[in-house]
Amino acid sequence: MTGRADEPTDAVVVGAGLTGLVTAVRLARATGPGRVLLLESGGEPGGRARTTDHQGYRLGLGPRALYHTTRAELGALGIRVPAREPDLSTALALRDGALHPGYAAPGPLLRTRLLSPRERLAVARLLALSRGHRSLAGTNAAQWLADRLPTERAREAAFAVLRISSYTGRPEMIDANALAAHFAEVRRGVGYVDGGWRTVVDALLARARALGVALRTGSRVTAVEGGARPRVTTADGQGIRARSVVLAGLSRRSAGRLLDPAGQPDTGDGGNSLHTACLDVALSRLPDPRRTLVFGVDEPLYLSVFSRTARLAPDGGAVLHLARYDDGGGLGATEVRKRLHELLDLCQPGWREVLVHERFLPRITTMTAVPEARTGGLAGRPGVRLDDHPGVFVAGDWVGPRGLLADACVLSGARAADAAAARL
């Protein structure tokens, strides 16, 4: 025991990643200045939305796009994000080790020689019309594709497109309703952010400071207790008393450890986490400007020259993001990196001669909990309130009945902020 008195405040947000920043800004807008304390265990805010600047090249933690819902939620907070849509009509498809004209856009899909006319129409119909519906909940995406598409080749081709935006390596991994709803969101527009996601983080930070949010970095929380006046304990033994506490952007397991350090409370079965191997590359010039967007059909690979769309590199330079999605094949990090280098060799021959920087991330968490069919998909995710912990709320990509990835983060963050504000 330190003997120090508990520090009083109105609201505490634990975690200053995208979820926590959105939560803190919305909460401060509702409550007024000086009433929200934002705690971050690391040395800087941003979480998985961090961007590294290497000699003027902006590198995100793997490929990350901005979708309509997140953009709209940020807009509601007064934040306008400079983002542009990539040209999907130029995409190439990788199958059997060779590049083919892609089919990520409707026109090329109806012309692709990778499918028969019957298969093209079936895939085009599914991709154009898919949307979330409660009748799909509880069915995995593999079964959904089998029910809707006539051949295994058509199913493989369709999932190759669906995989890009969901990061899921196999359709069996995810609930059909969750995947269909997310792809309907993708159809509303995809944006690559000028300056990388640091632009979003910096805008949220500026808005938070303007609203009087107090940010403390290097402040690791070790326990949270619910009640009429919830209590947060930090690693140095300091207690903080508040009226509302939001655990923002933590995984279900991490939130559980804070709420019951001696056990593991039930905050809802959010499903398995999802990981992706990423290769982030900066080049002084692009060897082949024709091959800037490639997706794998028979192997879960992806390459995109993000700087072709967004401002991420010095004049003439290029920023590329490559990924191999986890399909459960058990490939080791060395083999995965080799496959990504081979993809880069195929698409941008001579890239090593113009290499400025390369960063390999063998296993980054892209989703802390995949909405699985066995748990009811999106409807099976917990809400922001924890009945056993009054005054404590949760937000993150595993919380709430809508959205995947960043969309789930900002939507649940907004709900948690509103619920927390109601107690102040």
C-alpha cells in the first residue's frame, strides 16, 4: 500500500488507441472540459493505428484502409480525414504463381478468364448484393459461399475478394452475417489516408486536448473495480476514483484480467483472435508502376502500393504493404517472409536495388476476436455494459452488434462513451 489518497475524477478511459481516443473525445464533448482522464500504458497513443516515419516514408502497421462508418463517426466528432479511394479496376489476381487481370471491380469481374460465364455472374451477384441479415447469423462464411455459388472455383474467387477487407484467411473462420455486412460496408467506399493513420490519431489527439481531456502515457492500469464510484489502480499503486470507467481497445482477455486479477470474469465469448503477417516496404522509386494492387486467389496473399493513392512518400518514392493472411496452414515466419519476398519479386522486379526500408511483422493482431458462427456472430458479441461491474464499460473490436475492425472499435467506443456520460 502506498498510503496515497485516491485521485478523484469524473471519467477514466483506459487505452489511448483508436477506440480510446474516439471514446475520450465523444465523452468530453458530452460532459465538458476537465472531466475525462485518458490513460495509456505505452509511451505514445495510437495503438494499432500508429504510423512510423522513416526518412519521409509513412509506414503503417500493415495494410489498413478507412471505411465509411469510421469516417462518418470521425466526422461526427468534427474530424475530416483526407483519404482517397484506390482504383480497384487496375488490380491483378495471383493464381498458380502467375498474374492475371484482376476482378476486384465489377467491370473486370465480368470479363475475367479465371471464371466461366456462369461463375462470373454468380460471383458478381454475390459481391454486388451481399449484405448482413440475421438469417445468416450462426452460419459460417464457407457454408454461405457453398449455398450461393455453383463451383469450388467460384467460391475461391469470391472469397479472394472478401478476404482483402476482412483479413480472414479461411471462410470457415468467420460468421457469414458478419462478413456479408462488412463487405456491404466496403462497397460504400474504401479510403487510403494521406499521411497514414497517424493523421487520424493526431486529429483525435488535437480534438481531445481542445476539449480538455487529460492524457497520461506510461500509465499502466493493473486493476479496475466497479461500483457506485469505480476505482482504477495503476502500476505505481495509485488509485483513481471516477463515476465511469471505459476499458477501450483492450482484448476481452485483457479486460477480464483487469476486472478480476485473481480470476477470469465472463465478459462474453468474443471468438478467436486473428493475426496477419505483414511486410511494409519503402522504395526510392517503383520499378513497375503497372503492378500496384495484387490479391492472391489460391494463396492468401496481398500487395498494394498505398502511396499510389495516398500521400505517404517523398516525390518519386513508394510505400508498399504486403500481407499473408493466416489460413491455419502453420507456415513459420521464415517461410512466410520468403513468400512475401517472392510476391514482391514478381510484382516489382529489381525492388532490392531501390530499397530504402523494410519491416517484417510476422504476427500482428488484426482482430482481437473474430465473430464466429458458433457464438452467434455479431449478435453474440457482448454489449458495452458489464452487469457485474457497475460503472465500468467496454469498447473494442469484439464489442457490440455492428462492424468489424476499426468500424467495431469506433461504434462501440461511441456507445460506451454515451453510456459512461449518462452516469456523470
